[in-house]
Amino acid sequence: MRITDTSDLWWKNAVIYCLDVETFFDSDGDGVGDFAGLAQRVDYLSELGVTCLWLMPFYPTPGKDDGYDVSDFYGVDPRLGTHGEVVELVRTAKDRGLRVIVDLLVNHTSDQHPWFKEARKSKDNPYRDYYVWRSDPPPDTSDQVVFPDQEDSIWEKDEKTGEWYLHHFYKHQPDLNIANRKVQDAIAKVMGFWLQLGIDGFRVDAVPFFLNDLGMSEREKHDFSEPHEYLRALRQFLQRRSGDAILLGEVNVPFEDQVAFFGGTNGDELTMMFDFVGMQAIYLSMARADARPLAEALRQRPLDRISPDSQYANFLRNHDELTLDKLSEDERQEVFAAFGPEPEMQLFGRGLKRRLPTMLEGDPRRLKMAYSLLFALPGTPVLFYGEEIGMGENLELPGRMAVRTPMQWTAEPDAGFSTAPARKLVAPIVTGGFGPEHVNVASARHDPDSLLRHITLMAQRYRECPELGWGDFRVLEQPVTAVLAHRCTWDEASMVLLHNLDPESVVVPLTLDDDEEGTLLVDLLQEGECRLDERRRVELALDGYGYRWLRVQRPGDRRLP
Ligand code: NOJ
């Protein structure tokens, strides 16, 4: 009996799936996806192997940042459904063994939020201090804006009172004053509300931004001696309300700085963080057909300085631009040249608008290798809806909306997403080579070679191999630079994983010093096994863009091959 069961720390080997309710499935034919529609597709997600849904913001919104501009943290956008339907969805998901996490916006509200409408009325309005104001003209902050195509300052003058309010994102998203105890209480109540409705945690938006604001505010105004105390307080509150709920943070900072956001070895701040650095290294490695940048990023994860209960969330693509901001300028240009050479494929000078299949020119071998890698990397995999069928993007849509097109369920022109006429759809369906006639769930389900089947298998094997999510890992030394060879070990279980980033086939010689002569390596993705020779060596063949998951089988190992 272990004190901790794997299911207690469920996030350590979850399969997370991010979707936006409005683009997933429209049940009532008004052109907008809805909660009732999503509930009908929970079985599909369960069959795919998803264990946790991450719902992008579904709150009432003026819709100027695709819902990340919230005008009521307690509400449900009426186009998507009601609280009743949210509860039905959560209940259906739980019945199929899925957890549900939702976006939590601590950093900002919409300028249409009643708090901000009040705050801007006068300098002595009771809500004035819910936001961050300055009375003297701001310096040049054009280098701090997140969306340089739209904004040139993080301060905006509000004409009525003649003061400037802070907004790191768009000017219609004023930053909340987290130093204000009333704001802290309000955020906690919002968390409590959704937890009470049955959700299992939050994807916390823009974490470094609000902690940084807190750091800049005058100390005597708030209760924390340093900003991370606030994150600890949020986590404590979460855990008091719901013992196994999580905070999955959006923290795109270098590894060195991530330790603090996890709460170091205490693990008392964010439960999980996306590995933005590792994700960017994957693209650099794929562009070069050289696994070394990725291997280096994996080695640099500060695992010895964080709690074993904390976890990295791995991803290949998310709902924003594919940011390459942590690469050097030369490296970024290499990735642009390989995967998005045209200006219309790029965004903000730092990222790509495309989804993975178009970047890889639809090459099924390379795509399957990339998703094998996603599931094989130490950590928890996160999929963005449509990745499992290889959806493409619509570059004609502005900015990040390019990858937020409706889910493609069938080969019909409306992709089986909605019965509404095309002009009423929440976003246009992708057309051309990645349109629904070529890429859709219905045909993928019947095609044994489809990406959907492949990802379903990866998810299944990932769940059967907890060493991937829970274990220690090591990059294995070997001479083939195009190949990432790594090993994950947890308790008795151990795996060797190989990924070839090059189109040419290779043979990888490995020496596994810690294992005995005759140890079996059992292939988990195809028939076959091999044995270590007397020098504990083995030679492993990989096709071009090949991948292998090999279980190190020890005597008495009774797990399913
Ligand atoms: C990060 C989200 O991922 C992005 O979509 C959004 O625009 C900003 N935060 C502002 O909320």
C-alpha cells in the first residue's frame, strides 16, 4: 500500500484536451457550439482517451479577445447555454471518467465588466481601486505590450478622470489590482463558485503578469510580503475547497524562473505549468532534424528544485500563436523557414499562425512521430481540439483566430458542426486540402491508419505506462543526432523511447548499463522484442520518422506487453 495512489495525483498522467465550446458542436442549429452539443460528444472524447477537459472561457463577453475579455466571471455566455447545461456537461463528463478544468482570469476583466464601468466613473468610486491607475503620463512601454500589432503602450488614458489604467493585453482588458484585498476576495469567490458546480481546477491565465503587477504595487497596500505569497494563498484556498483540484498555469518564462511558480520543492503554488520552452525546442529540433535542442531543454528542466507532485504539461500546439519567443533570433528564423516561411503564416514577429499538419505538409509519418513524441515526453500531454484528426488552419482569419475554426466532424461542407447556414457560423469552416471533405472525425474513425487511431493508441499506451507521467527520466547517450532516446523509470517500471526526427531510416546503438544481460525490450506499439547482449548493448532500427516505445521487461514483470 502506498500512501499516495496514482489516482490521487491524477494530473501526473492525465490526457488533457482543450476546446472552446463555441467551436466544438452546435446542438441547436444557431451556428454557435454549445454546452448541450459538447455533452453529446463526451463519449467521443472518452474513446479518444481524454481524461480531463480544459474549457476555454465560456463566460459572458463582448468577444473582443475570443472570450478572454470577461464581463461576468459567474455567468455563462447565453449563446453557449445556461448554468444548468454546464452542470449537465460536468456530470456527463464525470460519468465517463473525465475531469473538467476551466479558464480563470485573474489578471484582467473586460472594460465592459461592471467593476470597470464603475471604476472609471470617478476617482473616488468604490471600484476605482479594483484596477491599477496612474496620474502622471506613462513612459514609453511599447516594448512591454503583448500584442504589438494592436497596442503601443500598457497604459491607456481614460478621458473622464484624466488618469491612465494598466492593461498588459488589449486596452479593452484593464488589469485588475490584485493587491486590493477586495479583488482577492472576489477572485476567490469566483473559484469557489465554479468548484461548487463540480469543476476540478483552473487553467490560470497570464500568471506572471498579475504577480508582477502585485510586485510593483506598494507593499503596505496588501497583505503579502512578496507576490508569490498570493499564489500560495490561491492554492491554499483551492485545496481547502477541493482537495485534488489543480491550478494549471500559463507561465511562459525561462526554466530558471519557473521554480518559484511551482512553489519550489514545497509545490504549494501552481500544480502544473505548460512547458513553453520544451515546446519551442521540439520545433527547433524538428526543423533541424536534430534532437539535441530538445534533449538539452529536457535536461534543463529544474526537476530537482520542484516537488515530485508538480507536473509539466507538454503540448505541440495551443489556441494562441505558436510562440517561438524563447528561441534566439537565428533559431526562430530557422523554424520560420522550415514551417512558416510566408509573412501571412507568422504573427507578432515571434510566432506562427499554423497548425501542425500544414507545417509538416500533411506528412502522415512525421505527424505520427510528432504525436508519439508528445505522449512519450515526461509529463502530461495536452491536445488542442482537432489535433487528433489533423485539422489545418484558415490563414485568412485574423491573428490567432486562424486555428480556432469549427471542429470537423463529417465530410459535409458544414463539417457536421452545425445545421445553420454558413453565413451564421461562429467562424468559417476550413476549406481546401484540410477542409472537412479530407479531414473529419467520421472517416478517421473508420480508417485504421488515421491520425485519430494513432493518437487514441498513444493515449491508451500513455495511460498504461505511468512511468511516463510519474517517473524519473534521462536522455540516453547515443551517436545518432537525429534521434531522441530517453528513458523513463518509476518504481519497477521502465521504458526506453526513441524518436527519429529525420526522414532517413537509422540504427541506434544503445548501451543500458544498469540492466542485466538478457534483459528484454518489449515493443509496445508493434510485435517484437529484443535482448541486451553480454555487453548490455542493443541495436534498434528506426524507419524515417520512426518511433519506438520499448518496455524494459524485468523478471517477474506481469504487465501486459
Ligand atoms: C493568454 C491567452 O492564452 C490568450 O488567448 C489571451 O488573449 C491572453 N492570455 C489574454 O487573456
